[in-house]
Amino acid sequence: MAGQNGRLMQAFDPDFIEPTPFVTGERHDALDEPWRACRRVRLIHVGAGVLTVRTETAHWVVPPGHAVWITAGTLHCLSASRPVQYVSLYVDTDAAPLPSHSGALAPDPLVQALLAAAAAELSDHPQPYDEPAKRLLQVLLDRLAQVPAAPLGLTWPRDPRIRQIAEALSAEPTQSAVLDELAASAGVTARTAARLFVKETGQTFGQWRQQLRLLVALEHLGAGASVTQVALDVGYQDVSSFIAVFRDVFGDTPARYFRAG
């Protein structure tokens, strides 16, 4: 059913649909989905556009051809500033061996083809599914257990002092302030801030800041900005350095990344 903003509406509560697994497809001109938690695992696969997925302790920027797992009971929200299209697969926790932590995935071509087939065949398919539909979903679940992780996320710190630093950087990723300055503004020493970044996020301050800038870059590239403009927007004065860092993390240059996806 199409909504006024050109999207395919999800006009039900997935917690009350039986049985699982099942799929839904959605299209949005822009998206600001409210926070919610599902009693089932949710896999969100992006077909077009760029989707931002947040939980209380992490966030991911998901470009086309990639996906994110949200574990059962995890509070999360979705957003997109531009048109986006994605499929959600809902699975009971005991239906198959599934990842134990929320995170981004890089589906191989077969998994992407299975997800596309599930979206095309099952989004408007009446429940309960027939045997061919069930077999398709079972093959998909079997393959998903083997899908590798993708470096599309960032752990968000819980400590309020470090969280203040993280939010300041998120609001203005181009700022060049060093940790000493940011820590002082948050009422903590640079040494303590450095230690807490590692403890809370598993990354050094420098690594965390770089990953934040790269995720912001993905959002801007997905909105159609030029590589040069994006490099400046996320705090790089040297475009070549930005391209090199981007390629090291994502495996391709910014100009080719979305074409490859």
C-alpha cells in the first residue's frame, strides 16, 4: 500500500505476525522512524539509497547492497535524508543460528539475490507461506549465517563525559580540536578520555574519529556530493589522503564505491 510520500507502508506490528520468518519492503522519500524494539531479530537490507540505523550504543550507515542485523529486544531507529528502499526480514531467535550481536553485514551476490527474490515474492504474499516460499526463506537463513561483517558501524560511548566528546564531533566532524581541548570542555583529563575511549568503544580516540568521519562521508556520498566536497565536509584538507583512508577501510575508492554497490 503506497503512502503519501511514495513509500510502501508497513501497516502492521511485526511482533504480532505469525509465523516467522517473513519479509516486508519499504520505500521512503525521506525517513525518520521512531525508536522501537522488536521481539524478533530484524535484518534490514538496503537496495537503494543510504540508511542510518541507530541503537543506544552504536550506529551504522548502510549503503546499497549492505545490511544490518538488529538483535531481538534492541531499541533502534532508522533515518534517511534522501530516498531509500530496503527490505526487512524478521526471524524468531530460535529459527536458525543467527549473529549474537547487532552489526552491519556485507552480503555476497547469492544472498543479495535471495533477498531480492524474497522481497519480490513474499512482501505481498499472504501468510502462511506455501512450500516454495518456505524453502526460499530457509535457504536464505542458511546463507545469512555465513555472511561476513562490514566496517559500517561505530560504537557509541556510554560514559557521559566521553559521550559529550562524541556528540561534539558528530555535530561538527570537520573540527580540528585535539583530544586535550575536547577533554577539557567535557571536564575530564586527556589521559582519562583516551583510556575511556578504548574501554567504551574498543578504539583509540583517533580511530573512532576517523571512523565517524568515514560514516559521515558515506552519507554525503550517498546524497550525491562530490568526492572533493565530501573530503572537505568531513575534515580532510588533502583529498588524496581521504581517498586512501576510504579505500583502506571500505575496499574501494569513494568514486567507485556506490557504483560497485
